[in-house]
Amino acid sequence: MSNNEDLLRLEYVPLSQAVLFDQNPKRHDVGLLSESIRRYGFKDPPKFEPELNNSKGGIVEGNGRIITLRMMYDQGMERPRGLAEVGDTGEWAVPILFGVDAVSEAAARAYAIDSNNLTMTGGDFNAWDMARLWDEEGYLDILRGLGEADSLPVSVDGEDLSDLLRMVTDPMAEWEGMPEFEQEDILGSALTCIVRFRTEEDRDDFERLLGVKLNHMGETWFTWFPPQDFDQLGTREGLVYHAAGEP
């Protein structure tokens, strides 16, 4: 039999007593988390880590789930399957994992990063793509500290960290050494007008107003007015309504 410290155990803890990672920079979509929990039940217990929060302890993975459950409870939603109740108080109790603890706060923070980033490593995602999961400043602060402690996460190596820091401090650095590129002016004397839409419905209203169908290229929607043959861009004149993608 293994040492109990090497085993996981599941305990139900009152929702109000679950301590969050106080420097967690992870972004969360509480709306989608709530919809998922209501549809499927609560099946992914958060993990408690004693070394977090200056060794006071906290949730190392699952902070967004705790935040979502508290929002659901405060709004009087039905208790999801997978949660219990605390005595006669009606407060929800959430299942939390304990055990297999990190040896240091640096190791706990590295695991906090990896528990999220590693869900993306099976796809064609780079370090910058993974960084979009996080608040930029908080994420880089943690990575700097882990780099100094020689405890970088599995999902971020030294080169990744250097690239991330360079892109933040000098966004144009990525263009250094790139060859010059010249493109023929295919618009000629046409006038360009940029139109921005708040919603897709606004864009649809704009199409109906002009009696045209906007063409889609990347994140940009465009058309010629009066309507023109797109293949003849270099030889036709007209007013271009260039509609940028919704912000």
C-alpha cells in the first residue's frame, strides 16, 4: 500500500470554504461553464494545493468552476448533480481533490499553468496561442518567477518564455529581418470606405439597405458599390464599402 500522501482522496467542502488561488490569471467563461454544469452535472472536481497562496493553500485547478458554482448558488439556481448540501443550511458542498501535493509553491504554480495549457498541446497551437487563455500581465509574471526558480511548466520552455516576453515588450521584433513585400495597387482610383458593425444583424441590415451581398475574406467583409465583378478590381472604378469584422 502506498503512503497516503501519494494517493488522492475526494472530500465534500462547503462552497463558501473553497479557497481560490489568489493570483490566478486564468480567464474564464462563466456563462458556458454554468451551461455545461447544468447540462451534464458537476463531474470535474477542483484540486486543493497546500503550497499555494504563500503556503496557506488554495485551489490549483478549477477556480473557474468554483466561481461559477458560487454565481449559480447566489442566483438561486437548482443544485447541480454531483454537489451535496451542508446539513440543513441549504449551502452547496463541492467535491474537491486532496493529496499528491506539490513539493513547493513554484511546483504548484507550474502545475496550475500546465493543467490548462496541456489541453491545447495536442493541436497545432504555439506558446502565444496558449497565452491567450490567460490575463497577459499575470501570466507573464508567474512565468518569470518560475523561470527564475528553474521551475517552468512542462508546456512552456525557456525559448517560449523569451519569445512571449519579446512580443510583449517589442511587438515589432517579430518583423525584424523580414523581406520587403510590394503588391500591385489593384484598387486604382477607387475610394475606400470602412464600415464597422456591432452585430451580425447590423451587417445584414446594411446588405439589405444597399441591395448587395458582402463577400467574406478572413475577418473582413467587403463589396463594390455599385456592384462590380471582383475579378476586374484593377480596371473598374467605384465606391468600395469595406466592412471590418465585428469587434
